[in-house]
Amino acid sequence: MSLITISRGSYTRGKEVAEKVAGRLGYECVARETVVEASKEFNIPEIKLIRALHDAPSILDRFSYGQEKFIAYYQLAFLEHMQRDGVVYHGLAGHFLLKGISHVLKVRIISDMKDRIKLEMERERISEREAARILKNDDEERRKWSLNVYGVDTNDSSLYDLLIHIRKITVDEAANIICDTVKFDHFKTTKESKDAFEDLLLAARVKVALIDQAPAAEVYARSGVVQIKTIAPDYKEEELIEKLELTAKAVPGVRDARVFVVPIVPFGN
């Protein structure tokens, strides 16, 4: 079985496409559940985490390393969900968080603004002007979020395997296209792709374990060996290396941990 990520804007009917694809393939359909799991770990109201996925990350600025912590917890919850295979995820960040995993079909659903405005007007019972304002703002905030967090523009078509325009192509037809495409050999799970996923998941688990000691650390894993890159003042380097190694090695699945510290040079030296 494969994994499918569907990136979409508001009122593009991407959620409907995702649900139809999951139903036809017998896959699990996931979106908000991962946010709920992340909120339990992060210990702030779920609504703030949901907003953090839609808006630029200013909401998290009030917390010490809030953005780094949120991303770490969210990525772990997301990957643990996707570990099951046979999952359709619709929402933000899926194609970013599964970067380098070959058994993932990455889809972007778009729709004409006039059609989106009409849907928003009908569902929210608001004026055309208000619907247009809300949608344009939402699109821009989603774009800012991905640029701020990952340095990637969600409008970049090169991020996706499929770009589907819901206009002449209906929701049912879009679901058929995705179901047919995911059967290609390119998207089948292999031992190599599964190993790559397990490496990504282990790195995410170690990242969360280290989050209070080194919230800005970069963590990589391969076959149970973890590499950690972070920064620290000269006088704390040895102490930090020892702490991070001990914490990382306590994470199940870690065979060895290697820490690389870039010294912080005091201002004026």
C-alpha cells in the first residue's frame, strides 16, 4: 500500500476528493486527527494549533521556541499516523513532512476562485465580497506559513506528482485519476522506501526527546544511527554533547548517537 498527500486550499473540494479516494482504495483518511494528537503533547488548546497550521506562525511566538516545538510534535504525530501505510492525508504540510519517501503520491487540488467564492457564500451565508476577502487572506496565510516554516511555496507545482484543477474535471474524476496513478510502480512501498520512512520517524522521535535541551537541533537517522547538529557556547559544548547523547540513546530504536556542536562565538570576539 502507498501513502497519498493532498494539498488543497479552502473550498477547492479537496476534502471531498480525499474522502472519495480513501473510500475507493480502502485507505484511512486523515486530516485534523494529527493536529489533535499534537495538541495533547504541546499542551495548548487545539484551536491554537489548528490556527497555527493556517496562519503564519506568529501565534507560537509567545512560547519559548514555540514554533520549533510545535513542528517537532506535529511531525511526530503525523508520521506515526502515516506509518500504517494505506493513508490519504489532506491538509497542510504533508508533502513537506514526507520529503524523500518514494511511496508517497503528492497531489495538489486547485479550483477557480469564482467557484470557491460561491461555495463559501453558500456554506457560510456571507456576501460575495466577504467570501472573496476571506479566501484571499486564507490563501496568503497558508503560503506565508509554508514559506516561513519550510522555505517552500505551496503554489510551486514542482512539489507535486499531480496537479488537478477541479473545473472540467469533477470530484469523482479527480478521485479516479488519483486512484489510477497511485497504482503505478513508482508509488509502491519497497524495502528501501520503508527503511527511509523508519529513519524519518526515528529522527522525529529523537527530535521530540531533545526538544527541551536543544529545540533548534537538526536530527538525522539512518539504520538506528542518529546524528544531531546543534549550537552551543564553547563552555557548554562538552556538557551538552553528553546530555544529548544520553537522551538520544534512550529512545527505542537508537543504536548510536553522534552529536556535532557548532560553537557560538560571543559578540565582539
